Amino acid sequence: MSDPRLLELSDVGVTFRAKGGSGKKKLEALRHLNLDIASRELLVVVGESGSGKTTLGRVIAGLQRPTKGTMRFRGKDLAKADHGEFLSYRRAVQMVHQDPYTSLNPALTIEQTLIAGLKRWNKGMTREGASLRAADLLSLVGLSGKNHLQKYPHQLSGGQRQRVAIARAISINPELIVLDEPVSMIDASLRIDILDMLLEIKQKLGTTYLFITHDVALAKYFSEKASGGRMVVLYQGSVMELGDTETLVAAPANPYMMALIASTPGSRTESVTWSTKLASSQEDEVQGCRFFPRCIYAQEVCHATEPPLVSVGPDHLSACHFSGKLPLRPAQPAPAPAG
């Protein structure tokens, strides 16, 4: 890529202790994750619930410390950053959460919510200046500034709340924004409008996006409207496939990505076979490939040995012992998202 790498993750892992019992059982939310994000890039993260998507977003946003591995921001190892350097990183990376009903303080007006961040990160900014900037931010996300500044979150719809959350995220000019399922709790009729608004902001401000979703159709739409982007596919904390979004959707090399596409409503692939497998129960302990218990192509080697992430084409990686060798049927284009 022509742009420099903004963020690099090397062998990053996050382990949680399971609740209850002796406390000895551990859950690996992320496993040996290697990933880089270029400046101004759109990187889409796709996977089912429990795949590690939100944990990855929280790690990148600085809200969750990795258990192992290294994170570098513009070449600086964040584990070695002092307090001031880490605060600068926290300002540079903002996060828009999935639930607009809990991400805003119900006791503050919209103006107070936006002004708090503006004054914290802009020393010397007056109250009047911050109020004017707050109105401009609301206009940027499609809300009339004067009409909404004095309202409380409960007086807004879900879509309006999420627009306020987006305005708060961009208020301090971050370099990277983590969008964690930003429209999954929004009415279907409003989703496309918010996605298009996000893309307009990206183009205008030159911001880097990490877009998290479980919806392959939504990921395809967002990437196409952004004129390209990469996709990383997660399963049980491991990267299953990584590459250009258009390539992964049109010609996936990994059985798990094929399963995700086939389980998308309206897909014309072998939906019955794949959906049954995708909805089946998982084993707690897997020695080899994490997807082995659910894969229709699994062989003995899949159970015994975890496949490495290897190149299967230009800038296209897949973690499967049989990538490129299986009779995977060509994927039909994912349908347009609802709304």
C-alpha cells in the first residue's frame, strides 16, 4: 500500500478467565493475531457472535490490554508508551459502540456530551467556541444543531442517538475510528442513510475505519461504496481469511467464509447444507483447526494440526489445509442489505 502503516498488531492474544467453577478455565478471545492497518484505509472485520470482533475493536481502541503480543502505532510500541503517549493514542483512536441507547450519558444534554470531549482535548477552547463546534458537528452527521443541542438522549430516536455518538467520535479529529456494529440496532430503513453518512465523513476527513459487522452483505455494500477495502474474517479469535473484500465475497478460499456467505439471507449457494453446519454446536477444546467441528470438508489433518495463514493469491491469505484445493462452489454476490 502507498500509505504508511498506521497500526500494527503482532501475535496479539487476549485471554479471559471463565466465570464460575475453579476459575482455571480460560477463554481465548483472540489468538496469535497479526494485522496491520494503513492510514485512510477501510478494514472490515466479519464473523459470528463470539468470534472476537468486539474484543479486537476494544484492543485497538485502547479499552482492552492484550494478554500477549505487540501493538505499534506509527511504529511506537504501545506497551512501552508513557502516560502522555498513551493518552495521545487514545485521542487518535475513537470507538462508536453498537448500542446507541447505552453509549450516551442520559443525564447530559447533547450539547454537554459533545462539549465535554471538545474542552478536554482542546485546551483553551471557550464554552462559546465549543458550543458552536458542537452545532457544526451535529450538522455534519445530519442533525440540525440548534434543534438538538438542548435535547437529552431519551428524546432522540435510535438513529439520531447513533448520529450523536458518531459526532462525538469525530469531534476530536481522530486518525482511526472503530465502528462496532454501528447500525445493527438501528431500524432497517435508516441503516443505509447512516452508512452513507459515515462514508461521506471518511472521504471528507480522511479518517481510517475499522468496520465491525456480522453481516457479509453489509460489509460488501460498505466496501463497494468506499471504492474498495480489505476484509478480515474471524472465527473463535483466529483469522480465517484476509484480503480484498471483493475477492473474499466473490471467490472465498476458506470454508468458513463460504459458510458465512451461504448463511446470508437471499444467498444462492448451498444454503441448507452450510446453514445446518453453521448453526451446529461447537466443541470447547479443539486441537487443530478451530472450524474443524463444523466444516463439511474436515479431514484428520484438520483435527490434529492448526492450519497456518498462507498466501492463496495476491494480498489474499487463508487458514485452511486445503485452500485452493477444495471443490468450493463459486459464491453468488451477497444480496443488498436491508433498507
